[in-house]
Amino acid sequence: MHWADAIGPSGEEAAVSATADQGSGQGGNLSLLRNHNGSLVLDLVRRAGEDGISRPEIADYTGLTPQAVSKITARLREAGLLAEAGRHPSTGGKPRTALRLEPSAAYAVGVQLDRDEMTAVLLDLSGSRVATRAVSADLGAGPDVVTDRVAEQVRALLEQSLGKGSGGWPAGARVARLPDAGEGPRTPQEPRGPVNPVDEGGEDAARVLGVGVAMPGPLDHRAGVPLRVTGYPEWDGYRLRDELASRLGLPVALDKDTNAAALGILLQGESGSFAYVHLGTGIGAGLVLEGAVYRGVRTGAGEFGHQVVQLDGPSCACGKRGCLEALCLAAIARGDIADAASVLAVGVTNLAELLDIDQVLLGGRAVAAAEAEFVRGVRAALRSRTHLMVAPAGGSAYRIAEGAAQLVLAPVFGRTETPAGLRLR
């Protein structure tokens, strides 16, 4: 069965919303919102984990009729997305059969492309990391050279994880298209309108949804092109998404590294409004406002490191003087973490007062090397000025690469905005 048929509406589900209230996030009228209930059910099962969730519990949570839930879950099981997870006690009658996600039903690749290294991860459908590759890289080598390097590492990752087929791709691998790709750029032969996370293939086929790439900004995530990446002007306007999709024959999405990290944190259960502040080879921020990643009109939101905090300060690679990034990285270079944290706190304060966010999560390799000092220093500087909570981002060392994979994976569960920035091969 195609995934479109498994997740999409049919019959009475499309016409009846039962007692659902769309405003509360419950299942709605699918004639108005295609695939909503299928994705909602799939996400509920995902969040239930290994213990699973029963059909009556799904109906109670979503407001869908038991009949609609039975039809949706039957299609999801037929597509190989769900499996039984034992039985749950019942308040009356026989025990209820629980359903869980089938992690091996699909995979997504995430790539963090930094200025001096590249990390690629493979996530299964549950979002668990099943393989990792990390190699040195140099953005200064030029866009075509780096893109070839990324394609090479993605192929190696898939061969390492899923097995090599006769054509150099994993045996049995299939390309699965993403849902609701909206009106983003398409090749001439591609149909307009929504596409679905489906590709023909046998039951045992490993489904590769696509590749998400996260790199330093600025960039245009909808067009799939980097702009004037600080220190690397040769990347300006390079069609990275399209070039990589052409090399791999897979769908590709491109976003800023900080946005990818923020998306990953959001999907792990963080809520409200927060900023992920990344301090590594550069400085940037990923913004989540009222539960959604905020990119701005041109993916320019969160260019945190290039706010001027000292008018007569040192020159920055971006062309300005006194940028927060230049001052903070200079302090780190001379080993003055206290001064670096103090400078970072100025930018964090500006961000908090401008956006009225709830918390700031600090991450990146520079923070990881002195996490306690950075968190303590930023907290101390902010204590008398805001009520903002500051904490380490924590989590995996591959947070950005994992978030990049979620650019591709999360839309299957209806957990992110329409991925109009994704390009099919």
C-alpha cells in the first residue's frame, strides 16, 4: 500500500469530524485538511513509545470515531508503519491491543555541514539514530567540491547502514516522497500540488525519505541556496539543494544549522517560545516562537552573531565592526571564557527583550568545551535584567545533524510546517 493511502482520508473519515475540535489540536474535517488525521494518529503512536497506545485511547485523545481510528490504523499497519505492542489492561471487557511505530519502515539522513567538518546521521522512523559518519571538511574548498564530498558520505552512510546493492545503493532501498511539499520549486516533470511519502516497492524495502542538510547561514531555505556565508562568499547563490538532489537521486531539504537544532529540540518535547544559541565556529540562534520554528520571510531570523554590540569594535568577517561573534570568538581564542560568556549575555539579553521568549538553550562545540562556565556566566549577567531561564541544550553531540534529518522526517507526523523548501530529484 502507498503511504498516501495509509495516511490520507477515505469514506466517512473525510466527511465526518466526529466530536473533534481543530482549535484544540484534535482530528478535524479531512476535506479541509488533507492527511491531518492520519499524521495525527501516527504521531500519537510515535510519542507513545515502545509501550504503544490502543485504538480506544487514540479515539479518546483525537475525538475521532472508533470506526475512523480502526480504518486509519488498519491502513497504517498494512503500509508497515505500525505493529502490535502487546495488550493494555481494560477497564471492562477484554484487554486492548496496543500499537507501536515500526522504526524500520522508513529512514531519513541528516547532514551537518560546518566550516571545518561534516557529520552525517541516519535516523529511523522513530527518530532514533542508527548510524553516524563524521569527516573533516572545508567550506573554502568550493561549493562543487564540498557537495561531491557530502554526496560521497551520504552514499557511504546508506551502504554502511542498509547494505550495498548492485547499483551502489542500499539493497532494496526505495525513495519515498514527502507529504504536502506545497508550492516550492519543482522539476518540470513533477506534478503540482501535494506529494506523498510513498514509493512503490516490496514490503521489505527500506524506505529512504530524503536528506536534510544544515549549514551556517545566511541562506534561503525555500530556494535551497546559501547566501553570503560569513567568510565564504563563493557559496552565495549556489544551488546546493538542487545540486545534491541531482547527485543523490533523493529529495533534499536545506536549512540553517541553528534552525535544525531548534526543530530537533522542539520535537523532543520542548514547548513555548525559546532560542537555541549555538556557539561553535560561528554564532547563531534558532528561534521557536509559540511552538513553531521561526525563520523569517527569507530565513534571515536568528542571525544572532552579527548584531553590533561595540561600535568601535574589531572588524568582523561579515564586513561590520564590533559584531558579537567577533568579540566572543576572540575572547575564546585567548582563553577568556568569562569574557566570552559576558559578551554572549549581551546578545542573549537583546534577544530576550526583543522577543519575550521563555528560555535560552546554549549549545555548540565551544559551549560543550566549557558548558558550566558559559551557563553560569550568562545566567549571572542576566539575573538582574530578565526572568529568562538559561540552560545547556544538552542532548546528543549530533544534535544539528539529527535536526537536519527531522527536516525530512517530521512532516510525516504533521510536526512541522509545510516543507516547501524541499526539492525532489
